[in-house]
Amino acid sequence: MATNTTDTPGTQAAQLVEQLAPATTALLTVECQNGVVGPDSALPELAEAARASGALAEVARLTAAAHEAGVQVLHAVAERRPDGRGASRNARLFRATGQLPVQQLTGSAAVRIADPVPVSEEDLVVRRLHGLSPIAGTEVDALLRNLGVRNLVIVGVSANVAIPNAVFDAVDLGYTAVVPADAIAGVPAEYTPAMVRNTLALVATVTSTDAVLTCWKRARQGA
């Protein structure tokens, strides 16, 4: 199925402006933490993909623009207790990450938001001790509803697991999901555009960082 995933001419552009209205929109950064995308990542291949592709830099641009536009920012962080209590163990991925030399331990540097992504006092940080999704089983849905959010811009890593989980959960819960395709990354690098084209584009509004920034700039200017 051929899908145009980046251009937003005409009615698409108008729809995107509506979907990105600051009062009803939030930006969700997914696992943009030191232990995942930082220099000392537990997953160096993923960290390299996030940085080499420019995705992490685009997340930083989007976060800074959200702060300026009054868009609520939530940072979804995956972590575990030092004793592992409550952590998921029912998939090979969980067992493998439990053996990595860098652990995403609560309170450690690994679970801090990675540079260059900015964090403000108004940002919400949602930490999960189990599962694959930044939304299911966490506080994200309740927080968004309390804030009057209906549209969710989803960025970060990985296009393999957490990003599609977040998109599907957001859509199932009634949110409009917006994915700037240049602000997500996965491994191998060529998997990300395939995931976007063949899966995410079917359920989310797929766009670019520049298009989102343009909408938020117009909103700030009252255009």
C-alpha cells in the first residue's frame, strides 16, 4: 500500500494545524534517556541510529518548540528497581535487557533525559517498571485527559517496539497520534521507514519535524 508520509499540502496541512493545536496537544518523548540513547547506552546500536539519523536532534528541536508554544511535554522513561521487583520477564527482550552491562536503574544517570533534549519544570516525567508500552499500564492516559489533551505527538525510540506500542495505545484510547518520521529511530536503520510506511501511516498522521514546528510557530503568532 503506497502512502505519502511526509507531504501535507492543502487539506492535509489544515488538518495538521488542527491536530497540533497547543491547547489540546502534548508531546511524548519515548525512552530518550541516557541509558538508551546516551553515549554510555546499554543499546549502542540503537543509540548510534538515533544520533546518526538526526532523530535525537529532532526530538530536541520539537521539545524546545513545544516549550515555547505552550504544548505539554511528557517524557516516558523505562526503568527498573535495583532488585528487579515488578519487572516484566515474560519475553526474550526483557530477559536480554536484564543481562546488559548498563541497567536502567531507578535514580541512576541512565534514566535521566539525554542531551540535547531539554527538560523544563512544567514537563511531566512518567516512569514505568514493566511492560513494553509508554502508555499502557502507566499514568500517561489519566494525565493527558486531566490536561484536556486529545492529540499526541510521539517521538523517540525505538521504531521496533516502544514507538508502535505508543501509537497503537494512543489510537485505541481515542487520541489522534502524530508521528514526525524524522524524530524516531530503530535498528537496523532501514527498518524505521518501512515501519512508518507500512504500519504507522495506517493509524497515525505521519509528518516531519519541520511541519510540526511550522504549525506551532503559527500558533504562537496567532496566525
